[in-house]
Amino acid sequence: MKKIFLVIFLFCSAIGLGCQNIQSSSRVSTTGTKVGNELVALKGDAVIEIINRESLPNLFGKADVFGRTRPTGTTSLIFLGGSSNKANFLRRDCMSGTLGICMRRRGGKLLIEE
């Protein structure tokens, strides 16, 4: 019986110590038509797009041991056109997230809490 508790304790300790804090990362991409050394955008083109991701949290609230990530949203800069030597852009932010739902059993009934 002591060996089982020791194995469980060592396993939980290894997972708890092996996990790092949740990290956020971003990837920037640019689009457009390349003409010589310049990038040309037409109306409606997403000139810059930033894709945000964060570490997938585990049971202990730390980063996943396997390095998995989940998307948290995108930010796009869209070219709307130009007039009078001015360029018009639209910034679009799309945020995504998950709901924290806890499920547990009490007396044979499944309770769902938000």
C-alpha cells in the first residue's frame, strides 16, 4: 500500500515540477502581391494578420507537458482603399476562448457548474 502512495506521489510531483507557466505566442503574416521589391495590396486584402496562441493548461493550471497550444484570437489589418494620398485601413480583432466548466458527481447525480 505504501508503494502505491509513493508511486502516486512521485508521479504527481514529476508532473507538477515539469510544468511551466502558461506562455503566449504570436505569429505575424503579411499578404499582398509582390511587385519588384514592394508589396502591393488591393481593396479588401488583409495586409497584416497576427495569430495569437497560448499554452494549453493542464489539471494544475500550468502549461501542458507535451507543449500543446490553443488559439486565442487573431488581429487583421485590412486595406480599404485610398484617397487624397491617404490609405484607409480597418483593424479587426477576433478573440476566442473557452468556458470554464466544472463537472463533478455528488450522490449519484452529475452537477455542472459554470
